[in-house]
Amino acid sequence: MTNALPVTLDDVHDAAARLKGVAHRTPVLRSRTLDALVGAEVFVKCENFQRVGAFKFRGAYNAVSRLTPAQLARGIAAYSSGNHAQAVALAARELGSSAVIVMPEDAPRLKREATAGYGAEIVTYDRYTGDRVAIGQALAAERGLALIPPYEHPHVIAGQGTAALELIEEVDELDALVVPVGGGGLIAGSATAAKGLLPGITVVGVEPEAGDDTKRSLEAGERVAVPVTRTIADGLAAEIPGELTFSINRRLVDDVVLVSDDEILAAMRLAFERMKIVIEPSGAVSLAALLAGRLPEVPRRIGVVISGGNIDVSRFAELVAA
């Protein structure tokens, strides 16, 4: 039996080499107001400026770029509530392939339209009664497509870790890294990069209160399923952590904290008013955790990953005005 992790810092570096010149090297923003509110130096990695508007392009492109010419010719399947859908669709187009994406019927309109705009075929399902993994696997098998899951894939995880890699390369030392958690791919990759570069760093995940499967699982020491619930952070509403991602996160993630929908909205407002950036609810949870004082101890230098900004103007206005 080996204690080796399924994704390593070398894998993240390799993904970074593949993504160079393809993915955006997203900005790291600072705000004196944010620093004062949190009581620390905060470095905000803005994946809302990534291609497709979210970090998901990193993992999708890294995985799709490794398919054989025959696999690319047959096409790609994926399942996603929106950001991974767009990412796979764009990666497929960039690499001369095609994509079929399984999306929930209530996926945000902006994400559905963008996915279709990248040339993908969309197959819908009811997220509250349907099993997207089973649907995606059956579709891939029926059509002979390569299935790229949103987080249960080592190349996807390694690609997502390049966001934290870039952040640490730019700002050097960090005492803590705060990352949104849905299925766990972003934090698994981020923790792999962060702990590999800075062994003493504290990695904290953030989930919406109505979707605390990873927190419960880490506390139980095994994967725990929770009911699929309604939250404005729709991209983080996972029923159970991924088996692969949990195998990494249980060893590398130090804590997972929770935020309410109201706290997410407060973070979106502050980001817009003070930092002049638009963040989708799922992307704002890490910032929300800092503003709500969820970290048990406030370290001196904190990295925060903003995972995405895909929200249409009417929905954004509706939420922040509430």
C-alpha cells in the first residue's frame, strides 16, 4: 500500500506548462478596505477573469489536451451546472473536438447560453431527481465519447491547482489559503500546490451552509452524503464529495467552514463596491468566510481564491439589491 497522493506538485507544474499561453494568468487584487475589515493582508486571486469566467477552464483544458486524436475525433461528454460545462465546451472547440454537456434544467441562463455558444450540445435533467453522473456515463457509453467529469479526474484536479500555483508564485509567502468547495477539485488542486510550495500553510475550504457535505465528511473521516438543497451558490451544491478529491482533501485540507446566503451576498456587494469586480455567488464564498470572521485565527497573509464571475446582470442586480 502506498501513501502517495494521486495528484502531486509535479502534476500541477505540468498542467501549468500545458496551460501557458492558453489560460489567462489571472490578476491578484488587493484592497485596503478589505485588509482593514479582515485584520490581515489579503491577496485575492480573481478567477472570475479566467476564460469562460471561472477557474474550470484550467482543469478542463488540461484533461482534454491529453486525449488521443481518436478520442478527440469521437467527442467529449461532461456534466455540470454551468462553469465546467462552458470550460469543456471551449476546450473541445480549441482542440478541434465536439462536446455534449449534461446540465440541470435550472442552470443559470447565462451559463446555458455560453455553453451552447461554444458549440456544445446540451442535454438537460432535473437536478433534484436525476443522477447527473449516471446520465453522463450512460451518454458517453452510448455515443463513444470521452467523459471529463468536473472534479473526479487527476488531470482536472492538477489543472485547477494552477490557480494557487500562480498566486503563490506572485505573492511568495502566505500563511493561509481560503478556497471555495463544491465537489472538491479546486481545493484538492489548490491544497496540492500550496502544501507542496509552502508546507506550513493552512488550507481552509468554504461551503454554503445548505451544502456542507465536505465539512461533514472530513469530520466523520469518510464521505457523507447530504440532500441536494437550494442555495444561491448553485455551483457548490454537491451531494457528496468526490472519492478522488476526498482522498486528497482529507490529508491536505486543514478545515472547512460554512457561510450563509446572506453572507455570500454581503461579500458580492463588497467586491463590487470596493474592488469593482463582479463575482457569482459560488465564487464569493471564500471572501464571505473572511468577512464573516469564520477563520478561527486570522493569520497575517491570506490568499483567497475567487472561483468565478458568471452571473447575468439582472440576476446580479436582483441579488445585491435584496
